[in-house]
Amino acid sequence: MKYFFLSEGWIVGRVWGVGGLWSETAWRRSPEIQQLNLCLWDQNEKMWLYCVEDAVLMVEVKPTAPLLESNPTKNIGNVVLTRLISAEQVLERLCTIEAQCQISKPLLM
């Protein structure tokens, strides 16, 4: 399994695997992406831990909030995460920052 942290208010978009952009027709299923019950706070930003299957190489994420027409320089349309992390790297990150366990039903993607 691989992991990444995602700020609250952001969602997963497209996914890339070993054969390029994930095709549900070719794989006959959606990629396994799960929000876990663990979040951390980094500079007043709540970041949720997500788990993805090993076949996933990159994940596009995008904000759920509407774009600001008044200040387009602050808008971010999407970001592609190319460096997913291991379980050991998650533990290292949790040891260096304030972590909070969120007890709730995880969201399945």
C-alpha cells in the first residue's frame, strides 16, 4: 500500500497506474483509494491520510471550493501527487507533527 495526506476540502480526481491513466474498463474496477480515520494538523490545516493500492502511481487532487473570481491568482485548479509515501514515511511524519485521530466512518472512493 501507498499513502498520501490530503487537505480537508480537496478531493481525488484522476488516477494513474502502471499503464497510464486509470481505465475502469481495462482494470474492470475503480482504483482502491480510502480515506483513513487519521488526520494531522499542519499550520492550522487539517490533512487526512489516504491509502491507495500499489498499482497506483499518481493521483490528481482538486479543491471542492468554487474558484474565486475576485482573486484568480489564489486559485488552484488541480495538483498531481507524484510522490506517494510508504507506511514508514507516514510514521516519520506523524512523529514530527501534532497528530489527531479522527474517529468516524472512513469514506470509500
